[in-house]
Amino acid sequence: MYAAQQLYYNGRVQEATSGKIFTTVDPATAKPIAEVHAASERDIDSAIASAQAAFPSWSQTPPLVRSRILLKAVSLLRERNDEIAKVETHDTGKPFSETSTVDVVTGADVLEYFANLVASGGLNGETTQLRPDAWIYTKKEALGVCVGIGAWNYPIQIALWKSAPCLAAGNCMIYKPSEVTPLHGQILAKIYAEAGVPPGVFNIIHGDGAVGGYLTKHPGISKVSFTGQVSTGQKVAASAAGGMKYVTMELGGKSPLIILPDTELENAVDGAMMANFFSTGQVCTNGTRVFVPRSMKSAFEKRLVEKMEYIRSLEPMDPNSNFGPLVSETHYKKVLSYMQHGVEVDKASLLYGGYSKPKAIPRGYEQGFWVQPTVFTNCTDSMKITTEEIFGPVLCILPYKTIPEAIERANKSKLGLAAGVFGKDLNQCHEVISKLQAGITWVNTWGESPAEMSVGGWKQSGVGVENGRRGLNAWVREKSTLVEGGGAVGTVFAKL
Ligand code: NDP
């Protein structure tokens, strides 16, 4: 068991006053691992007040100085990588082989990227000479107190992807982790404090959707950056719109992966597996609709089934484990119901896995939320399993005849988060990518999302981007100033 999780604001742990306590469980065992104390509205008001008090000084701190502090936090995160990864493994169920190489690492990279960006002129504006004696200059200014609301699949990574550019740009943040995976909150807040981030600049509030809702409509908040489901994102964006708050929305997907006929079979299979089974399929950008040329279908299926045997559900801390349980009982039931629907209602052909309990659950972990990695084939575009986000390890093979047909079908979705193509002819890959309606795209790879790459969804998958140079602009507002140097003020109110 971990210590009870309280709130963190104004530079220290603070007791929540709502009297509401929820429990977080280890999904690998289904056993409780910590009690979490939810914030009351009064607590949230206090946290926001502490952030408002911190804002004038933090926003006026020179970017180079802010950068130095944030880089110290980067070092602390890297020093404590394995310790934090272990907590994330308990909280999310993800194998340690994954949390120790991805979750903290990719979060720290983004913090390092934005710290360096603001220290090297990333917040500079533009100067334009309008006339010989008139100039326009622009300035990027921090927004104020911002809210971050995270999903449960990459807890500390999401908290860092939001707080890194937010703090680097001079804003303060109130961050609400998902109720399902809250343990990283205190850890990150304490690391920021140890690095020298002043009290009130980064704060943690725990609670459910109602707490999130109170935060998004609070008049003291300037921006909301949200990661989660489309349906929740719609509520959050609507609530923020009432106060004309800036928003960034990182939402769900149902992304297509197109395998071109010239793709090497091994690459096609490896790419499709990485796009579907990494993190037990709980990745927003998963390439769940796998378009396979009819001519390659049987060879692809045969090799895929062979390679599915390399998916290993072992004890989460075993370095050879590469497939954990689903994150919670609720999510487990949801994913199983999609698998069942695929078999019984959609009538897709079940090629591998299914909704029965997996046989290879590690000893002592039988009560956890383990599922079988599952492959459906002969899928069609109108099935529920090919149209709705499952957010689990369910790969759907959609056979196609011609490339234009595959592109047209790939784009038949309300969502547009990610897309990818595999093939030997790079020119053809570029052409296909140029026609796919998605904000995050890959050629001959899947899933890598480095700090340098701006990521954000099209259509209902989101608004705005995170990371990359464009990611910083989401945390500032521009001020344009026109300076007249001619001496006399131009006026129409002169004497006739
Ligand atoms: P949810 O939308 O259920 O929850 C996300 C967060 O919103 C949680 O912290 C949740 O709190 C909070 N919340 C719930 N209701 C409200 C409300 N009315 N106002 C404000 N906040 C609220 O998403 P999941 O946690 O289930 O995450 C999975 C989803 O996230 C998938 O759709 C996935 O695709 C998407 N995602 C998108 C990413 C991207 O970059 N595009 C990256 C990762 C995930 P609580 O948990 O306490 O209910």
C-alpha cells in the first residue's frame, strides 16, 4: 500500500476537506494500493488562489532562469526513473519493461525540450518595420493559471507534456490526474518543488469528473488542456467556452494503418502488432483498422498468428513481460463487451484471442484485469468494432483491393487522430500519407512521439497540438504593439 494521497498546492501537501475518499487499485491484482482524498470546491479555490499569487513573479522570471529550474527537475526525474516507473507499473498495470523505458523518459524529454526552447529564444516575438519611422513588435506572454486534466493511460507522461510547456512559458498549473491513476501527482509536484519551482506554480488536485468540471468553468482559469475521451472533451470544451478560455483537446482515435502491397511481410506484421498491442492497446493513437491488400491477406494472417505467441503476460516487474492487464475493472468490462460484440453481432472472424479469460495469467495475479490480445479478420467498415474506439488490444484486419479504395475507407471516420502507411516505395507512402485525414502520421513505423514532433488530432480527435515548437504557442498569447516614431500624431481632427 502507498500512503494516502492528499492534494498539493501552495508548495506543500494539503489535506482535502471534501470528506470524499476513493481507492486506487493495482490492475494486475485488483487489490487496493492507495486511498485518495478528493478536493472540495473550497480546496480548489484555495489551490487556484495560490497559483494566482505565484503567477506575477513566475511569469516575470527570465526564461533562462525558469529553464534552469526545469532542467533540474529533468535531472531528478531521470535519477529516479526506475523508482517512479515502479509506481506507474502498480498504478497502471503496465509492465516495468515499458514504464521504465517510455513513461518517465518521454515525459522528461519533453520537459527538457521546452526548458531549452524558452532559454534559446522560443518566446521571442517578431519585429516588423512598417514605415521608416514606424515599427510593429509582438510579444508572447503567459496566459495565467491553467488547468491540465489527464487520462489514465500515460499518467506521468501526460502530466509532463502539459506542465512542461505551461511552466516554461511562465504560466502556473492546476493538474488533475485521472482518478484511475493518481499516484504520480504528488511525485511530480515534489520533484518540481525540489528543483526550485516556487510554491503555487504547480499544484495537484484529486477528484472525479465533478472536480474536473468545477475547474474548467472556474473564472480564475485562463486555459484548459485536456486529454481524454471525445465525449468528455466535448463537455470540457463547452464549459471552457463559456469563459472564452483557451483550450487544447487531445482526444480519442480510431486510426487506420495501410499496408501497401510492396511491404515486406515481417515489417507489415511487426508494425501492425506495435500499433495494436503495445501498452495492451491502451494508446490513443493505436492503428486499430489494419488495411491489408487481398493478395497479402493469408500470408499476413499466418505470420501474425505466429508472432502473437511473442506477446507475454508475465509478472509486471519481470523484464520479459510485454503485455499487462487492462487498467481497471470498468475498462476491462468495456473491452470484453466489444470483443463479444465483434464475435456475436458484427460477426467478424475471430483469428486470435477472444473474450474468454486468458490461460497464461501469472500465478498470484488471477484476479487482475487480464485479457487476451485479439485479432479479428474479414472486418467491414460498418462494424461497431471498426468504427468505435475500443482502447484495448483488438486488431481488426480490413482487406482491400486498390490503394485509392483503402485511402477512401481509411478516411471514413469522425475521428482523425493518427494514421500510418507501410511500404517499400517511399514516394508512394508520401502520396498516401498526404491523402489521409489525421494529425499524427507515420511511415514505416508506429507510435513514436518524440518531444520535437507536434501531435494533435484532426476532426473530432482534438483541437491544437502538444509538443514541438508549435506546442509552446498553445501556452502563450500574443500582444502586438505599433510604435510611431515620426514625432507628430496623425489626426483627422485638424482645423480646416
Ligand atoms: P475520460 O474522458 O474518461 O477522462 C479524462 C479525464 O477527464 C479524467 O481525469 C477524468 O476524471 C476527467 N473528467 C471526467 N469528466 C469530466 C468533466 N465533466 N469535466 C472535466 N474533467 C472530467 O478519458 P479516460 O481517462 O478514459 O482516457 C482514455 C481516453 O483518452 C481515450 O479516448 C484515449 O483515446 C484518450 N487519450 C487521448 C490522447 C491524445 O493525446 N489524443 C492520449 C491519451 C489518451 P476521472 O478519471 O476522475 O473521471
